[in-house]
Amino acid sequence: MAPAKKTTSAKTAGAKKAVATARRVLKGNHGKVVEIRTKTHFYKPKTLKLARAPKVVRKSVPSRNKFDKYRIIKSPLTTESAMKKIEDNNTLVFLVDKLANKRQIKDAVKQLYDIKALKVNTLI
């Protein structure tokens, strides 16, 4: 009995589908969906932008940082006044690159001499 019910329901579903298709064929599938525009300007759509996947590498070797610790700190200053500062104030004096900032000088002193500088004073 169970299979008989399934076949009848399948027949009725098929019949409904056939009737709907016949109606569409007879009358035609009219009706057009019109997009409601709310702005006076048309903006071109933003399309998909894929990430680059190059087949050839442009640079064979990445450029190294030329502004390293040896370029930042050129030399310690050994004048009489600098020696006096070292003895009296526990202050080191260096000649440094003009382009170096205080953070870079502090890091370079730490890397070269294993000294944690409390403060960096510059004269430029």
C-alpha cells in the first residue's frame, strides 16, 4: 500500500507541473523585473580584484638594510671634553650618522657595546 500512495502523489505533482507549463506556453512568460534606482548617478560596479601571483620574481635577492649599526655609530669621540664627561658624568660621546634618530642610536649602542642607554642627546 505504501508504494501506491507514492506513485499517486508523484502523478498529481507531475500533473500540476504539466498544467503550469501548459499555461506558460499558452499565455507566454510575461513579466519583467525592473530595478528600482534610488540615485541619479550610475556608478560602475566594483569587480573582483585578485592578488598577484607572479610567475617570475622581479628581484632575485631582496635588498639588505644599508643603514646598519656600523653606519649609525661612526666612532667614539676622544677629545678632552668627551673624556671629562665619561669620567665625571658617566656619559659616552659618539660621532653618529646625520640621518640616524635617537631610537636607532640607542639600539645601535645596545647591539655594539651591550649597554642600555638611558637617554640619547644629539647636537643636530
